[in-house]
Amino acid sequence: MAHLDRPHIVIANDLAPSDTATLNREKVIAFATDLGSPTSHTAIMARALAIPAVVGLHDVSVRVSPGDEILIDGHKGLMVIRPSAERLEHYGKIAKVRHTIQTRLAELKDLPAVTKDGYQVMLSANIELPGDVDAVFENGATGVGLFRTEYLYLSMKQLPTEEEQFAAYEEVAKRVAPAPAIIRTLDLGGDKFLSQLKTPAELNPFMGWRAIRFCLAQPDIFKTQLRAILRASRHENVKLMYPMVSNVEEVLRANTFLQEAKFELREQGLPFNDSLEVGVMIEVPSAAITANLIAPHVDFFSLGTNDLVQYTLAVDRVNERVAYLYEPTHPAIIRLIKNTIDVGHDHGIWVGVCGEMAANPIMAPLLMGLGLDEFSMSPTAVPLVKDVVRALRFSDSENLAKAVLASESASEVLALCRELAEKVTPEILELVG
């Protein structure tokens, strides 16, 4: 899409996450695709970039002609081809209302995320590349809760060297200091693939050779990254996180590589933080169920709710045909989250969340009530969640959590969450649908 010379709405059969991550926001003002779902990495990237997008429209790429006037409502997942004058007038009014709300939310940037009764939570931001740190500050987040390092690899023609990675990680650490910078090791696979490596096609890549499995099988690539992260950890706000851990053995093997990297750096006289905090993403049901076995070997948990929902409910997160079954409010998901939080606290470690649930202001009160310590989300979602946090009492969240844990269905849980959100910040529903 480098050939675009003026702002366009892009219509495509599909967009890869790597393509979405590098979109020029001045030239691509919105996009729509035939394939995908609201929880695909492409859709997540669009939200992070604040680009209106609708995915999973089946045949939109053959129904639209160049030059067609198109209306895209990314909030409600709606696209209209050749909208009427009445429809455009209606959306003009909606845009004014949303602009008024966004202006008010911008005033929260430098205010803490604290409830009316004094309970404070940490709102961090997810980033893909060092340049995204600007959005962290612009939206009032406290540090980086998830640095998706795979996009550094996806944005380069060759595998990044240790020095290139070190420069990127150190830049982020220095810019957000003293706030935390949590750097996640490579999470490749699923719908994110490296062109630099020839890997065999898989029938089910989301359950295949990805994330920590890939790293443990590629020690040279893994240790190069670990060395770079360790070197950046001389800025003591850096933390390290392993993705898609499914058992304690994977944690122990990863930590063995980490110790080897530390030994090499000592031999070379290169500085690093020997007390670097190490955490894992809890996004596989087996990890959530055996969190008590993993907790003694790590310093924190971060719930990856996007994949946790996918794997627990057997729902392909990029398949629009089963998107209706993708229910973060399913009682099974809520119980796994609660168990992980309780186990973490019992072992004296903090627990965060970095999935799309964290970015949903309707869900924030529930996660607080379940005991969550930290939220990490797309930078643009921080003001929305902060507004909800500041509008309620922590006791409201605790009461909501109790009611939810007694609920029997996803729809019942969602209704309870929406009821509280509408009570404390009704206008937010205009932005999230």
C-alpha cells in the first residue's frame, strides 16, 4: 500500500498483522476485509493504531468498486456502501457526540486510575514497536505492560541482530522509566509468520509450533533475544515475560536458557540486572489450572485472555464463522481468571491482564473485583478504562464479582457488567457499543 498518494479506505480479502502494523495512518484512514474476526491480531492492531476497521465481511472485496463512497463504523462493526444522505447526517451527529466524549477523556491523561473509595489500579499499554511509546504518554498509561517483540522481527527483512534488539528494548526502557517495561519474548506462529525463516505449513497453526515452543526449539534465536533483553535490563524497570506457556517444564527450560545468557554476559563483562523479574503469560488452560505449580518459578502472571478464550472454548479466534462462540464472559473463563489471580496472590506475586478484556471498559470493574493488579491494553483504550475506574467504588467491583461468580451463562455475566457500566458511565457505551 506504499503507492497510496492520498487518504483511502482499503478493502481487501485479508490483511496480515505485519501489514496492519506498518500501515501509514495518514494514507489509510479505515479498512475492511472479507476474512478475520474482532479478536484476530489484525483487528487488535487496528484498534491499537486507532484505525476504524471492520473484518469478517465475507465478500466485501468483490462488492466494492474503486471510487465507491463507504462509511465504516469500527465501534459497532458496521460498513455501509454508498450510504444515503440521511445515514451520513446521522453519523455526523454521532461523530460530534463521540468527539465531545473523547475531548473529556483526554483531560484524564495525567490523573491516576483510582476509584472513588481510594483503590488504585495500574493501567499500562501494549506496544509493537519503539515508536509506539508516544501513544503511551499521549493516553496517560503507566508504562508498557506488553512489548510484542515479534513485530520488530516482522518489520525487518533479516532477523534482527542482538545489537538491533538491544537498541530497541533499551529505547523503550529509557523512555518509560521509571515505569515498567515488560518485554515479551517472541510470540510467532498462529497468524504471525516470519518470512526470514522457512517453516512448514501447519494444519492448525494456533495450536502448533508457536511462541515459547518455537523459541525452545530455536535456541540460537531465543538466546540472542534473551541476551538483548538482559542487556536492556540494566535499566531496572525492564521485566521479561514468556508467552503461551502450557506447563512448568517449559518455564524451567526457558529459565535455563536465561541463566546461560546471564553467564555469557558476565564472561563478556556486559552489565545487566541479575534480579530481572521474569513472568509468564497465562493463556493456555493447562497453565491456568496448574498455576500453583508455575508460580514458585516466576515473579508475575499476565493473563492473555485472547488465547485463553480461544483454547478454553475451542473457538478459532480468526474464524468469523464461529466468532459468535467467542465469549470472554463465559463462566469457565471467569473461573480460570479468578483461580489464576488467587494462586498468584497466595504465592506473593502480582497478576495482570494484557488481552482485549483489559481494554473493554465494560469488563474493567469485574476484573478489578476479581482482584487483578494491573491492566495492559491498546494505548487508545486507556482513557476509557480510566474513566470507568474513577467513576466507581471498589466495593461496586467486589459486589459485581460476587454476582458474576454465581452466574450460569456468558449472557448473564455480560448483562451484569453492562448494568454497572451504564450506571457509572453511561456515555462510555456510546463508544464501545
